Amino acid sequence: MKFKGYIYLIITIFLFSCANKGQGPTGGKKDEIPPRVVKEQPANGSLRFDKKKIHIQFDENISLEKLNENVIISPPQVRPPAINAYGKNLYIEFSDTLQANTTYSIDFGNAIVDLNEKNPLKNFVFAFATGDHIDTLKVSGNLLNASDLNPVSGVLVGIYNATRTDDSLFMTKPFLRIGRTDENGHFSINNMKEGNYKMYALSDVSNDFHYNAGETLAMYDSIVTPIVQSRVFADTIWKDTVTVDTILQRNGFLYLPDNLELLYFKENLKRQYFVKTERKTPTNFTLFFNAKSDLLPEVKPLNFNWENKHIVQKNNTLDTLTYWITDSTVWKNDTLKMQMTYFKTDSTFSLVPQTDTISAIYRRPRREIKDKNANVLNIKTNLTQIFDIYKPITVRFEEPLQNIDLEKVKLKEKIDTIFKPLRYEWQPIDSTKMNFNIIYKWESEKSYQLEIDSASFISIYNKANNKLNTNFKIRSREEYASIKAIINPFDSAVVLQVLDAKDIVIASKPAEISGVLFEYLKPGDYYLRMFVDENGNGVWDTGSLSPRRQPEKVFYYNKKLTLMANWEFEETWEKWGSEPLTKQKPKELQKDASKTK
């Protein structure tokens, strides 16, 4: 019995241990300590450096993360050095010849991490000089997207000696020294000499460390002069979250300026060129261009005649043009050949005339399917069962019209149980007779009816519409909110904008001395933004390097406005523009501009 009991005990222990294999050693507290440098060859801060290699040893195994995004070498290298990690060792081997009497810095950002837990050794910088002196001055600041003041990460910021008054160096020579913006748009340019500098930011798509047409940029208007000041800094030691234990003082240095603000923008230099011809139906074809234009192309038919037999449908930017052909002897041709003269961007971003021979080809389906509605003119409206009080009715047609009978288009108001006709305004939106507005001053909570009889509209291809009858009710005024925005001091060049919680413009109006009223807003959270409309065209304009012109200034009101239904909210924006740009935009609206495109 004793033997059997002993065997039973052993089996029980064995089974229990098998069932709890996951309950072994936990390894203790998670390692949150980054790698630590234990040896450098040569030492960080060395003078008269004449080697090709650098060896840095750490106290634990390391790996390198996203070298291209993290590591910044200044002065910039045309051929970047090879950087490799093996075990606890980091090796740097230069390919370019190093300049004489120059301070070099390698800022690793967050590239160096421990092998297991990926704890980064943040902002580790290795510096050395090829001469007898290592430069130690630095400047810092922030890069913001010019149109919405969002921080921009991963962008080069660089300097040139301020020996020229123009921007020619920025367009032809690599930066003298560079930094890169972090996730908060902050940058620092280290190891600078005493002197005066011009500063720029650059997307550097071409990887040559200077500006090329089409790249995104920023330019600082003032000369930057780095200085260093001795300061006494106070370090506070807390007993707990509310009680101060000790305030320690230490001597240190303050490197200035440390609050530079650069506004990042894209010039209006989009290349203009012809993209394609599209002909989905025999009666029309569309020309697509890559960018907006100020002039229509000159189209000359080669195998047909369409004089006074076509209509041009154009969008606001003239980059999408549809040609509707009214002569059936023309549009029945499967291939229409034309000579087109238009303006195209050359290598210097200048517009030069270009003449191409193009064809608009209609490829007929192998099997024609007869559609009983083929001769019906389709109508689309923006009407919904509950309609906003401030909107006009939009009526859109799939083809240009040749005949409109407004006697058959009736707008009615429901009074008691009967719909009674109203007088309204029929307003063309474009010259092609395809888009129209029905204008009427709606009354809150009233019911209306839009009635369109059949054959009220006839297209240029003799299609007629079917009957349309739509009932709708106007939303109550009490469902809306409004904002009256007053700016102090008043500036007649300011344009005020209301933004939603996604930083999208809901409404935009020029400032008025008595305040601007934004009506018919749905209850919710809103924000205010303004821009200074320097050229008075009503829209925000970007900057230009040549001629040198900064983007129009943008400012945010740093408070959230929560609106409730049937409530007019009045807000005075005092001393607008007085705060640094980095502190203006509400936190809940901020995004990394480089990740929102």
C-alpha cells in the first residue's frame, strides 16, 4: 500500500507540472532601459579627425531602426556613410571625403534600440571636427504646414551663409548644415559656427539637399544668428504630485534662437500637360489635363466639320472639358481626328504652346442591348424628405438642353391639405444648360412639392424627361445654431472660417467690423480660423520662392465652440495673432501634416 501511494504521488506531481508549463519563470520586470555607450573609437567630440571609420560599443546588443528616417548627418553627405550594427557594436564608415576644418555631427534620432525590447537611445549625437575646434552653437524651432498650422515631421531644415540677398544658393547648392523635424515638427541644427545664416525647409524629393521646382519648402524671412547664454536653471523635485520637496539650481547654457517658426508650403507649380481623351458615348468626348488652365485649348477638326454644331462643358479650372456634338453626321463617326494646341509646362516650369494630333474613338460594344429608357432624359435633384432651409433646389441633366418649358415646372406649398403654386426663380448655373437652381425663400417647417411634367425638358438629342413629383418638408429653424464672430483688432483683409471637428471648412466669410454671422449650423463642436487675404481674391493663397512671397497668414482661435440647437453663440477673438503659431491650434485638431496627405 505504501508503494502504491508513493507511485500515485509521483504521477500526480508529474501531471500537475505538465499542466502548468505556462506558469514558469516570468523573467522579472520588463527592461525599459535604452542601450548605453561604453566605448567610442575615436571619442565623441574628437578634434583633427582623419579616419574613415567610427566604432561605438554599447552595454547590450543593439539593432538599427529606420535609418533613412532617423539618422541625419551634417554637413549632408552626397554619398551617405555605411552604418551597421553587429551585436553590441555600431560601425560607421564614410564614403565621401571629409571637408577640412569642419565640424561633423551624426544625429541618430531614435535609430539605436536594444535588440530585445526595442528601447530607443533617444537623440544620440556623435560629433567630431576635422580641424582644431569643434563648433557648438545651435538653433531650433518648429515647422508648421502653412495652410492649417499642423506640425510636419520628417522634413529637412537647413542653413546657408547669409552672403547673398537672393535664394540662388537654395536652388543650386547643398545645405551647409541640416536637421530634421520630429513628430511634433520640432527641429534643431547643431554644431554651427558663429555667423549669420539664411534658413529653409525642404521635402528634398530629389535627395540632393537643395531646392528643385515642385518640391515643398519653407523659407525664413529674417537672418538667423546663433548665440549662447549662461543661465541658472531650476530643477524641481516633488514629494508627490502636489508637494514640492526641493528646488535645485544648476548652471547651464541656453542656445538661441530656440523658437524659430517656419511655414511649409507647396508652390502652384503643378505641371500642365494633356492626359487623355475619353469617349464613352458617341455624342460627346472629354479632354483631361493634369492641371488647371486659364485658357481653353484650340481644337481644329481634321476629318469632320463641327462649326456651330458643338457645345463645350467646362469645369472651373478648365482641366476637364467635355465637347457635346449636336450634328448626328459628325457624332456617328467612330473616330474623330483633331489637331489640338494648348499650353504645356517645360522643364523650367514655363508654359509653352504645344500642338498634338489626337483622336476621340468610340468603341461600340459587340452586342448592343436595347434600353427601353434610352430616349428618356434623366433628371437629378438634391431634394431630400427633410430639406435645409438655406439650400436652393439643384436640378441636373445628363445632356445639354435645347428646350425648357417652365410652365410645366411647378413649385407648390402645402396649405392645409392642398398644394398651391408658388412663384420661384429658375437660375442657370452654367452655360451648357445642364445645371440649374430653383430659388425660393423657404419657411420653417412648411411642406412643399416639386412637380415636373413629362416633356418639360428636351435635350439636344431630342430626349424628353418623364414626370417627376417630390414632396419635402423644410427643417425647423430651431434645429440650427449660429455663431457671430467678432475680431479685435478689426482688419478688413481678414477672411473668417468656421471649421468642424475634423478641421474641415464649413463656411467662409470676409470679416465685418460689427461681426460675421454664420447661420444654419448643426449642433456640435466647431472652431474658428482666419487668413489674411492679401490679394483680396477670397481664397487662401500659397507662397512662392520666385518671386519670394510667403503664404497668406493663417491663425487659429484656440478654443472649442460647442453649439446647441436654437442658440446664437457670440464670440470675440481678442488680440488675434499675438500668440506663437505653435500654441494657436487646438490640440484636438492637430495632426502630423506629413501623414494626412
